[in-house]
Amino acid sequence: MDFLYGIALNLLLKLFLEGSAILSSGPATSPPVQYAIAESAQPVKIPDWVNRVPKDGFVGISGFCTSIEEARQQALHSAISQIVQNMGAEYTLSHESRVSGDARSAHYELRERLVYTARWFIRSVNENILESEIQETKGKYVSFVLVRYSSEMIEKLRKLTIGAKAGARIVSMENGRANVEVRENNGVEVILTEYEIKLATTNRHADIITMFFMKVPRSSLHTAQGMIEKKVSVKDNAKMLAIRYPASVPDFKSVILGSETEIRIVLHGYDEIGRLVTIPVNGF
């Protein structure tokens, strides 16, 4: 559903500003500094770095709060809203999407993706706090916070919002082994851990043999699962890996039945912020 990705940025902004299950509730933005000072009977000392914001810096300021934690959260929300607004001004999230299933499941998958991204974003904001100050006046608290968030980090956030762009294909098959090439093109690391194989056999002569001799199934399906022996990580590049499968040697019976076997492989893993990744492998 292409329209789901057209609203992805808006959903992401909402998740960041709501702080669902990530930050405690509080206003998304703080009152202007002049308003906050005017309401106070005692002057608030504004830190020097509030008036001289460094490059790639974002200053968050809270209102007057009843607790230190509330003030801190308001200041973080203020900084976060500025970063997200800056991100929205720098790019438009639009790309072709192909999803399977109905609109409800697609919407759920998209929201899960954005929740994981929001968690990464909140963590990265906390890890990049350069300055933080809390002041008390007449039993109320006001918080100032300076966060560094570079254009490179905003670009990383953009890529994580879109997610990994990974694909795989069978390059060759020999002696019960499929050589698979995996590629990722969006700069989001994917770590592959497991695989699933399905061997679908079709007996082209089944109807004729069943009519004159004995009952023969038209098709059969065999599945197998396994762990990838060595860690396979892809990010803006391609890697090769070998997948073992139960190979069948053509015999007289398979010739009589007109048997043809198709191999289907699905790779499983996760990306760099823990989201599950499933990659169907294109056939040989």
C-alpha cells in the first residue's frame, strides 16, 4: 500500500512527540523563554550555551514544573521536536513500496518499524546530550538541555525510518548446496542468522499413471530449517553464503513420474536496531 508510506513521516513525528512507551507524557514543546521568566518571581539564569548554540546543536527548555523529572522530560521533548522538525524540512519520505497482505497488517508492520526507529532515536538523543542544567525557583524547576544532532545522524534516522533494502538470489547450485548472494542497498545493516528451505516437487505424469496404474500424488512439499554457520552481515554491499539442502538424485522412478523440483529459500535475521528481517531468495 503506497499511501501507508506516504504518511510514514507523519506517524514517525507523532510517535516521537507522543513518546509512547518511551518517554513519560508531557508537552511536546516548552513555553518560550520570555514567558517562563515573566511568570517567575525570581530571575532564571540562562546558561551561556542557550544564547550561543553550537553547530548541529538543539536547545530544549522546559516550563516551570513541580518535579525535576517533569522538567527534564519537557526539555528533552522540546529538543526532540526541533530535531524532528528539522528532519522533516530536509527530506520528504517517498518511495515505492510492495507489501503483502491486507491494509491492516501492512499498517501494523509499518507502525512496528516506526516504534523501533523511535526507540533508537530517543536513545541516540540521550547519548548526545552535551549540556544539561536544572534550576529551582520557589519550589518549581526549569530545565535546559543542549543536544548535538548532526546532519549525518539525521540522514541515519532517515535510512532507519525507511528500513533495510535487501534482496537475495541463487547464483549456482551443486551437490546439494545453493550458493546465495545477498545485497543491501540502503545503508542499514542486516545480520542473517537462519534459513528455511522448501522443496516443491511436481509430478507431471501423475494423472496418467493414476488413471492406468496406481495412485500417484501430483505434488509434494518438503521443508527444512537451519542456522547459518557463520555470521553474515550486509550493509551497502553484497555477500555470498552457502545453503545446504537435501538433494535428490534423478532415478528411473522420477523419470517415469516426470518429476520436477523447485527450491525456495527464505533467509531470516534482524537489522542493526533489532527489527526482524525476512528475505525471500530469487530462484536460479
